[in-house]
Amino acid sequence: MWLTKPMLRSRGWTEAAIRDFLPGPEGLKPNPRFAISGAPMPVWKPGTVAKAEADPKWRDWLDRSLQRRQTTLDALAGTDDLEFRNRLELADRAIRDCSAPPTLLDALEPERPPATHHS
């Protein structure tokens, strides 16, 4: 799964944010809309986007950007294109999977009995 600029824009990214918070493109993919005449699309890995979106500076920028644009992430992600919606959901899942990989202790945490304190 690679993330394209339209996918990033649906998550609140702008051209300036892409330039300021992401490294250069991690790959180029053929443009599906203009396969013959279109330039290849720059793409990023979900882990790269997850790391950028976890940065408090990016989160602060996103909050201010959405306020300036008077919009919400739900509005930006809204689309009638079911194929694009499906790709957005897959991208979101891939980013969430990269955001906070569980450690062994995290996996065991729910099984631990609650601590009891004796006075």
C-alpha cells in the first residue's frame, strides 16, 4: 500500500504540509487516470505518513489548518467514488497499523491481574 497525494489530501495534508513534514517521495507509481499521458505519481509508505502524523508539530499544524480552511477531516475524506473510498480506508488501516506497533508487554497487559494494595 502506497499513499498518493489525493489520499494525503483526504487526511488534511496540503502541498505545503507534504513539503514541510514528509521526506521526498519514496516511490513513483503510474497514474491510473492518465496511464498513457500522465506523469508518474509520487507516493509515500504508510509508516512514513504515520510517523509524520504522530509528530505534535504536525498535529498542531493540522488543527490550525482545518480551522483556517473551515473544514473537517470528514469533509475532506468525503467522496462518492467507492473505489477511492475503499483505497482511503485501506490506507487509514495501514497507517494505524504503523502508528503504534504493540510490544510484547502491551500484548500481555490485558491478562495481568489488577494490582492490589495492602495497608
